[in-house]
Amino acid sequence: MSKDYSLEKRKYVIAGFICVIIAIYIIRLFNLQVNNDKYKINADSNAFLRRTVYPARGLVYDRNGELVVFNQPAYDVMLVPKDVTDFDTTAFCNTLGITREQLREKWAEMKDPRRNPGYSSYTPQKLLAHLSAEDYGRLQEKLYLFPGFFIQKRTVRQYNHLAGANILGNIREVSISDLERDSYYRRGDYTGDLGIEKSYETYLRGIKGEEILMKDALGRIKGKYEDGKYDISPRSGRNLTLSIDIALQEYGERLMAGKIGAIVAIEPATGEILALVTSPSYNPNMLIGRERGKNYAALVKDPYKPLFDRALQAAYPPGSTFKPTQALIFLQEGIITTGTSFPCAHGYNNRGLHVGCHSHASPIAVKPALQTSCNSFFCWGLKNMIDKRGTKPTGQLTKWKDYLVEMGYGYRLGIDLPSESRGFIPNAEYYSKAYKGSWSGNTIISISIGQGEVLATPLQIANLCATIANRGYYFTPHVVKEIQDTVLPLQYRTRHMPHVNRNYYDIVAEGMRMAVTGGTCRGAALPGIEVCGKTGTAQNPHGRDHSAFIGFAPYHDPKIAVCVYVENAGFGAAYGVPIGSLMIEKYLNGEISPERKHIETNMLNSNTIIYSGVKKH
């Protein structure tokens, strides 16, 4: 009897088809039960509520152990959309002091996937942030009337001092870009914004915990699942100790009231910043709580730009505070010695070019040139370097710039705060393009006295002063002294040493000491303290000149180096010198001597904003 092979084949086809269908069902069931957690979430959410427990943010202390930033409780209104049933919206709004329209807007924002990526009706969502203590108390009493809602406890920042807002920064709600960049965050979380809150965010924020709560059939919370056996405790953020002396910071901000500019004070031996003042500034309490958005918008619109950190971001012509760099370069390059003298017939005069100066002895050598801030001396020094026989101006200017870069100019120093500016030091290509390849020392002579195209931040200028105080090295300036249970990054513990002989720093330091004992910085002289200083009067094409000063003390054992820069304030001796000397005296002695109280009073009560040309609307 012959077999029907076609029937036999059909049998195998049908069997294979059945196997494929079974396999598809198995794969589908596997995806639903294992890979796809939608139904698991649905089932779990009927019985459990997984609630994030936020860690306490790290505390912030000043260098003397004074508590500067701490936490206070805050409360957000949260909900699980799936669990929300019909509720009395009028009663809800009245309890929280909001309108029905505001509630609708918040609800729509919460459900908008563009503004709330990853929205799910099965997971907790934030509806309102920063309840006041009164609102929290009222809502807590009536929470049983609003199924699906609960209160999430958080912390917000509180400040013990109304100073240092530019250093401390603040915290804000995370943005979409924050959510995309870091998986740590969920919508409604907070992150550091500006200052150390931003740059040390990963240390300060801590690690989140989680608690699992049981719910009954009506969605009411009945307690912890298995007495919290599976809960995860949060880990608090690490505390920071600032290098800032908060008392000195407050004093500097008082001195700069009514002025536009900055003060930077550094401990030379460590690079630790003692004060970082920008003016005008603002009260850090403005950027916490429900009014943060409105206050932030007002600060952005303020014509005096209080959010602009002039100590780090403003690029100013350094003026005569730049002359010590030139003395160091010319000495190192052999352009001058301590015995080299240049003429100064009330200024630099060469081939029809004139740069003015004030009356002093002539000819003049390097130390008295620093003492009297002679423009002519440094103009002649630059001309002789750039136009040196047997060299090309492009090569000489490249050498000149390389020295300045080593001294911390032209590039960001790398401070542990965001938004530092690099300033500007021109290179040979810049001038070759500007002058079509034909230029000489005379063409660019103004850069020798910190004018022309040269721009620097107050931080860079103060860092130069610290380098001179150390006689030839500096540490990258930083505002955090210690991180709890963590070693400070290596970059803040590494010496930077420009290729300039230490002996030349001694010469410059002596010239700066002479400026205080009998030169342009006589106003910086302090009883019992050997101060070294250098004035700066920076020309301003847009109005009154800027007043600047750098100084350090004591001469042989420096504890503080300071830069003061006051916009539109005239000569360096008018505001830069007295403010700088007051900062030095306050830090070293803790108080201002009676014979100098009149200087303090004058600086505290003076106003130079009137000369700025900025009109407040």
C-alpha cells in the first residue's frame, strides 16, 4: 500500500504552524509578565506606594567653623494620578490658597510629556511645591478628603548670613536637560544652580532612599510594608567647609555697597579664597521658596546685573596693576637689570608717540618705577623687548604672552565655581591680522601698562598678587577648603611655578613695598604691618576711569593678597587703596584701628554708581 506523501507533508506543516503559534504566545506572555512592567506596576500600585525619601543636603561652613548654609523642611503636594478619584476641587483650592485656574494649569503641566518626560499615571507626580507651614498644617488635617494625594517632605536651603550669594549659589527645580543628562533626577527634584551648589552638586545632594507603604482598597495608606523591612535609608550629602571667612566677606560687601566692582582676597600659601565680593550683589534668601521664579526674573532685569559675578566674569583693563608682570618678564628676558634706567620727561616719547606720566625723578630704574607707577619705564621695556635686534616682533610677543599665561592670564585659572571668564591677552596673530602684518613695539605700546587689548578678571589680578607674595608660585584659587570624608581634588593642591627666577620676584616685592612707604600706595600703610601694594588707574573709554589696587601683607610672611577693582571711581588711590588696606587690616587684626576709622566711614558711605552711567528703571 503506497503512502500519500503530500498528506504527510501537510501534517508537518500544520504541526509546525501550531508550534509557531504556541511560541508566539509564550514570547508574548514572557514580555507581558517579565519584560513589560506595566501590569506589575498596576498590580503593585493597587497595594503599595513607593515613596522617595530625600536626603538632607550637605551643610556649608566657613573656614572658622561658622555655619553658613543649612536646611529647613519644605513640603510638596504629590499624587498618584491613577488613584485620584472625584474630589472637591473648591475645598482643595481653598485649603491651599490657590484658584481653580491655577490648579488646572498645574495639572496640565504635570501631564504634559514635554514638560514632564516619563509621566506615568501609576507613579507619584508633583503638583505643587514649597507649601508654607500653615498650608501644610491645613492640608494634613484634610488629606483624607483627597484620595490619591500625599505630602512629600523635602528640604530647602536657609542662610545664616546675607552675604556671599555669588559663592553659595542656590537650588532650583531640575530642567528637562538635567533629566536627560543625569539619571539620578526625577521630575520635581532639585539641583544646584550657580556657585558651590552647582559645582559641588554631586557631593552635596546625597543618595535618595525609598519607603514602601501599604494601601487599602480605597487607596488609603495603612502603614509600612513589613514594618519597613525593605525600605532603603537615604544618605545625607557631604558637608563642605569653605575657605571663605564669612565675616571678611560681609565686611567687603559693606565696603562695596554703592559701588560697581569686585574684591578678591586670597591666602597665598594655599590658594584658598578668603573673600570673593561682587557688587552689586543680592540677598541669597531671594532665591528660595515659591517666590524664587519672580525674584530671579527681577534680578535678571536689574540694569546693575547683580547675578553677574564681576570677581570671576568681568574682564577689565588691569591698568598699572599689570606693571609687576612686565617687570618680571623684562628681568627674566634680560631686557633690564636693577640698574637699567629709562628717561621719563612726563611720559614716554618715541618717534612722535607720546604716553603720558606724572611727575617724578628721571631717569628711573625698575624698583622706583614700581614705586611711582612710571608709565614710561614699562613702555621702554616693552619696546626694547619687541624690537630687540636680531629677533622678529611676532616671536618676541609670543614669548611675552607665554610668560603671562604661566602667570595665570589669558585663560581660566580653574576656580571651583562656574562661569569663570578667561580675560584676553593678545597674540602675534591678532596684531598681524589687525595691522596687516606691519607692526612694532610702538604699535602695541599700551599693553605694557595694562591698557589696549589686555583684559583680566579681578581673580586673575589677585592671583598675580598671591604669586608675588609667594615669590614665584601659586595654587589654583578655590573657595572650598574641605569636603567631608573626601580629599580635595589634586588641582587645588598643586603648585604652579612660572619660569621666572625667584630673585626677580624679590625685586618686584621690594618695589611694591616702596610704593606703600613712599609712593602711590601710601594710603595702604598700616600701623605695625608691612604692606606691599600697587595702584592701578585703568582708562575707561566709556566714562570715568576705574580704580584698582593689589596688595599683600605682611611683607616677609604673607597671609593675605587682595585685589580691589571699582568701576568709574577715578584714581587707584581714591577707592582701590583704602578699600584694599581696610580688607587687609580687618583680616589680620580683626578690627580697624581708631586712627583709620575715618577711612572706613568714608568708604562705607561713599557711592560711585552715580558715575557709572547706568540708569535704573
